[in-house]
Amino acid sequence: MSRNTAINNLFSLQQALEGIIVDDLKKLKALLPDPRKLTRKADLVDGIKSQLRGENLRKVWAKLDDLQKAAVAEVIHGEDGIYFPEIFSAKYGEPANLGTSDRYGSNREPSLLCLFIYGRQIPYDLEEELLKFVPPPEEATLDNVGETVQNQVKLRVQRYNYSTKQKEIEEYDIPLTSCETQLAATKDFAAVLRLIQSGKVAVSDKTGLPTAGSVKAIASILQGGDFYNEEQRQITLAKDSDYDDEVFAEIGSIKPFAWIMIAQGSKFAERSGKKLVLTKAGQKALLESPAKGLQTAWKRWLKTKIFDEFRRIDAIKGQTGRGANGMTDVTWRRDAIVTVLAECPVGKWVMFHDFSKYLVATGHRFEVTEEPYCLYIGEAGYGNLSELGGYSWPILEERYMRCFLFEYAATLGIIDVAYVDPLLIPSDYDYLWGTDYLEFLSRYDGLVYFRLTALGAYCLELTDKYTPPVIEVRQTLRVLPNLEIIAAGDGVETSDAIVLDVYTKKVSDVVWRLDRPKIFAAIENGYPLAEFTEFLDARSIEPLPQTVQQFLTDVTERSNSVQDIGTVRLIECTTAHLALLIANDSRTKKFCQLAGDRTLAVPLGQETKFRTALRQMGYVLPQSDK
């Protein structure tokens, strides 16, 4: 809501006070230094108003504590003119004191701040007086950014001790893993597109979600693998200490799943049956710099609606059932996160919790769903999330943010991440029904820190240029005069083996052979031969033998000897003379050519113009159903 809209909804101090019952007016009057005992409502209203004018107002304001003064400043200098407790708490660490009440909201005892804020607004005439001396609030800041992270992190969690009936703070030292993503993303990008191009990535023809085999195939080619190792990703069985029951926990894949969804969301790949195939945009991306391709993929992912990342929070059910209509626009959520991400310092580690608080404090709060009662854990009847009330942020929105950052931003090299095993994170959800057997609420709970990379700054268009780190190409191939290619030393990288499998015939685990039919098939499927030649040159231990160079030259010439010039419609004339006449007439010759004694070839894109010119000659071409 704009500031002007808010002003239209405001009220005067007189109107605000007149809307309060007498008993509550007496409580407000008691907070002021006016010794008179007033009982009539009109007298109480006038008495309070007199203490909130001129120098008296300054004196009352001076008695507010620092948080209360900050609340007044936020309202009168804010764009909306409204007191938002959640935004204020995120910025200042706790809400301003507005007094007390019982558990039902009755028997209210107002604080001094209630003389200024009525409901969530300050009367416009009172605001005009306050603006004369109340300074604007300080801007929200992103705290605790650092150059480095340690190899362990101290996490604190507040728990309720049922024995002492007190809230207690527990601390845990947990091993921390940091992961740099830029270099891996630039290598993984091309490797994934090549794997798709080779026809080895399958998805559901209904949902577009990857098959288990495709996830495994992607994982095998990723630089450095997935964020969590195979042992962590697999199902873990633990014993519940209270009930001696088995507890299931499965992290599963992160990077491989993300790459398959990103390829589709960025329109670099599309479904053809159950297989993914590269689009023209995907083929073009392979020829561009990886950074440009990653930037395009990122920008398109922000706009795509093919997938809601919150679906990856497996423990929360109902998202595709009754709750589907209540889920908010994913592009709105992403935009809120990215807007704040762009304010993070490049190369500095930011704690996720600080980022979350800063996002709320700067007014970028969003909602995952408008109908939390349609979502549930365990069982729809008992475990629906309506009980979250105003505490949904850490359960829903923060889980969504972690997924978006960890699975998509980090996979694309936008951010580096520092994380722990989610099994070790203290629970913040155990008060919810149906969570007894959950070791973690989401696989992304382990994200603790992240930092914006130089590649991320480029993808977010914070800078026009990106200088990639030097990628060392290992010379791991020995190319022989007999057209055989042998893996040397420690062998070839998985991504390089994919390229060899596309262009060559595999003889054994370490030997490939240049094969003309195999190369022809690759060219027909859109693989450029020049790219393969460069690939061999870069990875060959020695210069390519003359026989190999001659072989590649010959294949290149043969592949360029026959060209596809497009689709045509064949028009048959009754005589060779008529065909020759039409092919040479000034009106029609631009749109056709002879393709035999009595046959004309008309490009499909020129058919309408050809028909028009033919009528000008005095002939007509009837429509055909062929």
C-alpha cells in the first residue's frame, strides 16, 4: 500500500480517542502527568489531547524507551505509515512494547506507546506534530558478513524444559562444509546439456520430473558430485530415543534434480515423449560462453512457472491437492528473494538467518500460501498447518528460501554455500503434529551461510562483465595414427567420455575409435564437427596425427557437400514448355525454380506470392489436400 493510500485511511487524534471505551481511556489518561480526575468520555478525550500537543508532546515522547521511539519513527517516516510488528521485530530483534493483555486479548494494560499508535497507525494530525522533531529511523543493515567461515558452526536453539517449566537455550557445535560453486557450475552446465543431447535424460511425460535413473546419470558427471555424499543422500535409519522406533530420513539429490528442472525451465531442453531433447536455444548455449548460458538459465528460471520449488519440501503435503489454489505466485516469491540477494556484498559470507531477517526488515516479506490450513504433515485431519498462525515464516517461507538458494542459486554458481548435515540441525518444528518421526523437515535445513559470487553478480546484472577463473583442460588422450583414441594417465573425466561416446565408437573402457558413420550420425543430430576437432586438439597429449587430420578434413568436406535448403512444394505442369515459361517469367521466377522437365519447386514460405504472380500470368493453382 502506498503512503498516499495509507493517509486516506488515517484518522485524527480526536477520532481515534472517541473510538476507545471509557475504561481504556482512563488507563491512557493515567499514563500522562495530568493530575485531574476525569470521568466523562468527552473530558477524557480533551484531557489526553491537551497532553499530546506542542511541548507536552515532546515530553511524553521523551519518556518512551528506545524501541518505542523507533516504532514511532518507523510509522511516521515509513512509506506505508503502518506499524508492522513482524517487520519491526526483524529489524530491531523484538517488537515494541504496546502493553499487556491476558491470553484472550482482554484486560489490556496499555503502554505509553499506545498514546501514539492506535491499531497500527498514528493519527495524521499527531503525525504532523511528531515529524517536527522525531528523526528518521536508521536503515536496516545486513549484519555479521564475513570473509571466511570456520569448519564448524555453533547453533543455538531455545527449548522448553518441562521439568523446570522454563525456556532454556541449548548450544551445539556442528561440522560445517563450505562449497565453492562457480567453477563447478561452468563445467556442469555444458556436461548436463551434452548428456541431454545424447538422449540419456528421461523425465515423466506428465510432470516433467526426472526419473531416478536420470538423476543418477546427472550425478555421475557433475564436477565434485552433489552437495551431500552418497552415504548421506541414502535413507538413514535411526532410533527414536523416546519410543524406540525407526526414524526415516532421506536427503536425496539436490544438484542433479535442479539441473534437469533448470534445463526445462530455461527452455534449453524440452520433452519429447519421456526423453529430454535440446532445443535450438540449448544447442546455441553450448556454443556460447558458460557464463552467458548460466545467466540466461538463471533469468529464465526466475520467470518460469513449470515448477514450484516448495514442492521439494516433501514432508509438507497437500500442495497439489486442496492446497494447490492457495499457493502464491512463484515468480513473486523469487523476485522478493533476488531483490535482497542483490544487496548482499559480493564475496562475503552471510548467515542465512540474518538474510531472512533482513529480507523481512526491508519490507520484502512474502507468503508461500494463502491457505495454510490446506497443507499438512502426516495426516490432513490432525496435521494441517493452520495451527502455525502468525509463526509460519520459519516453517514455510524460510524452508522455501533455503530450497531456492541451496538447490537453484548454488547449482547455477550464483552463490557459494556453507552447510551442515540436516540430521544435526536442532528441530524448530517438533511442536507440530506428525513430526515425531522426522529427522529434519527439509533436505535444505542444513544451509547455514552463503556468499554471492562474481558469477552471481554477473547473472544478477550487478556487473556487465564476468572474468571466469582459468579452467585447466587436462591432456588425457593419446590419439593414434590408426584412428584410435586411448585414455592416458588417470583416465578421462566423465563429461569428456560423454563427448567421445557421441562422436566415436567405443572399443573398450579406455579405447575409442574414430568412425565415419558414428560421426555422420552425430552431425545429423546437431553436434558440430568443428567442436569435436577442438575437443581433440585440447585434450590430446601430442599433436593430432596426419591421418587423423586428413580423416576429419574429409568428413568435414563430405558433411558440407550436401545442404538442406528448406522444404518446398512441388508443382507439376502439363507440358515442359509451360514449366519453362513460368520458371522464367519476371513475375514468377523469383518464387520458383525448375526441378525437372515439367516440375517446379516453390519454397513453402513463398507459396502465397507464387500463387499471386501465377494469377497475374493468367493461370491458377488449385488448393491441394496433400
